[in-house]
Amino acid sequence: MSKPVVAIVGRPNVGKSTIFNRIVGERIAIVEDIPGVTRDRIYAEGEWLNRTFHLIDTGGITFDEEPLLEQMRQQAEIAIEEADIILLLVNGRDGVTAADEDVAKLLYRSNKPVVIGVNKIDNPEMQTQIYDFYQLGLGEPFPISGAHGRGLGDMLDEVFTYFPAKEENDLEPDTIHFAVIGRPNVGKSSLVNAILGEERVIVSEIAGTTRDAVDTSFSKDDQKYRIVDTAGMRKRGKVYENTEKYSVLRAQRALERANVVLVVIDGEEGIIEQDKKIAGYAHESGRGVIIVVNKWDAISKDDRTMDEFTEQIRKGFAFLSYAPIAFVSAKTHQRVQKMLPVVQRVSENHQMHVPTHVINDVVLDAVSMNPTPTSGTKRLRINYATQVAVGPPTFVVFVNDPELMHFSYRRFLENSLREAFAFEGTPLKVIARKKNDP
């Protein structure tokens, strides 16, 4: 199931970025004691009580008409719209301000659960300063200190109460779930319609027509599929989406409901940095991956065009060397119907399990061709290997000393396994473990 989304909001300079960094455990957001430093939303992943969730840091909400402040407010409103739970931060040293009251009114209209964190309560003697914030009418205020990390546990416990009940796995075992991801306006919805063969999804030339992820179930050649069309952007009233930034979180949420991913790029525009970022999330997710070059009908071609574009993809997406590439046109349906057999093949490879004795034969052959590395007087010794998981296929290699397993030799073993078995489209994991280590 999709991970919950928590948005941190509040007026400027109440410590939102400091709390964000505390929760995710690293300094992702820039922190300065100057209002307005965080100008766009920043996304990261947090974890509490063994549940992971998406966390959004926002710029401060103000209701001034100054252009920069207006844009920050709009970005925060979009984050509120996307969030499942809202964490409202206020400054305990300042008490309730008119700006806090304005933000509270905005949150009333969202109809989302709100948890109040009263920041800068750095010692127990300041505890009484939280009581004024009951007047915001948003429930119990929690005293916290971003500077010292005090009180965050109690506040996150309250946030946790609003998480949906955890489901172990909502992917039907006999259905191939595949997501269509990519930056805005590369033709994702058009591709979905072309695969389905009917107008089941709204299509527009304007980036921003698909608001929510649309899951569509269908069958083809006795195989059941569920296709997830990545939610796009929307433009409502005066709220304008920063589409390039927003598409990353949309892609992440779609990945959580799929086991195969189509990474769509625009054949007319070519590869841009945002494509690499989204493809990187697909790779890191451990899902099977297919790279789809859409709008191929609009390209002026000769007999070398496809090979040249393939070379660009392999260079730009070096981390996806295992992913097959499909050149299609959602508009003319060119090669679209050849997509599903590739999706099925990648799904099967993603779930493939290889017997232990066969794996060890491959590893022994690999070691005989390329002996294990040494460090000083010690040589890496491989005792045996076995597969411990699928989706993606994960192998444990038991050795005398895991520190001797250099990443280049790990990559060599991975490539040897790829050559021996049909692992097209799926990442592999090779883990070194000391013999007798459970």
C-alpha cells in the first residue's frame, strides 16, 4: 500500500526545516535563522514505529502579496492538498500570532487531520507557553524542541495515530501490477489508453490533467494486469504546480503499488535531468524496469536513429543497464501492443528463483575465470551462495571475510548471474555474509 504523506507547514521561521531534518535523520533541508530560506517543498522519507512515510517540508505560509511570499504560500497549499496528515509548527516563544491564526483557518478548510507542534520549548520551565495554542482549535499542542530533539517522540506518536492500518501486501499474486511514471507531459496517460485500447483515462496535451493515480485492471491473453497511471499535476484557482519537482513524489507513490515500472521519456525532447532523477527512484525501489521512449512517430529517422538514441539512454541511465528499451508512439499505437509481453517477461524475471546448486555452479565457474581479490596477505574465499528472496532476486554469498568483497567483484558476480539466467529488466542484489552468520 502507499505510504502516508505528512506535510510540515507553518508561518516562516518557526523551525520547520530543523524538525524536518530531525525526523528524517539527516541535513537535507537548508537551515538558516532567516525567514523564507525554504522556498519550495522538499520530499524525504521518515520512519516511526516501524512505519515509513513521506515527509514534505514547505516554505512558510504568509498571506502577503509580495510575489516570492505568494509563491511560497501556493507551494505550501499544494503540499497540504497532497498530504494525508498535516504537522502544524508554531513558535512557543512568540505565542499565538495573527499569522498562526491565518494558517489555522487554511487548515480548517483542508479537512485533513492536524497535529500541532509548539517548537522552541527548550526546557521544562517553558512548558506553560503551549497552552495559548489551544485557542487555534486544532487539538492538543505538543511541546517540542528542534534544537535539542525534545518531545518529538510524543508528537510523532500522535501523527502515527492517523496513519491508515498497515496491510501486508495489497498486490494480488496472480496479477502483474505495473506503473507508468515519468515527468509531466511525456505522454503517460496517452500510453495507458493505447495499452488498454480504449479511452479509460483522460488525455490532454496540457501537463496537469491527471490529479489522482488511476488504477485500471484488465486481462490480455489470460494474464491479469493492473496498470497505475501516475498522478499528474493540477491547476486549481491560483495554485500552480511546480510540475518538475512534484512529479518525483508522484512517481514514488506509484512505485509503491507496482512490481514493474515503465519509465517514460519524451523522444522529441530527449533525456533531461528530471528523467534521470525519476529513473533513479525506479532503480532504487527494486522494481522491474522498462524504459519507454514515447512520441517516436514525431522523430525524423534514418537507419541509425534508434541505435544512437539507445546509446544515449545507456549512457544517461548507466544504472539501468539491465532495463529493456521500447520505442513507441502512444498517438499512432506504434509498437504499443508489443509492450505487454515485455512487461510479463520482466515480471517473471523479477520473481525468478534459482536452485542453490545451480547458483553455486555459476559462481564456481565465475571464480575459476576471475579469481577472488586479495587484500594484503588475505584472499577472499567464497564458500557457497544461495538465493534468499525474489522481487528483486537477492543472493547471499557466504565468504571468509565480507570486507574482502570489493564492489567491483560483487558487480562481476552479479553480471555472471545475469549471463547465466534471464534476469532482463530486474535489478539484482548480491550480499556478502560471513560463513555461519545467520
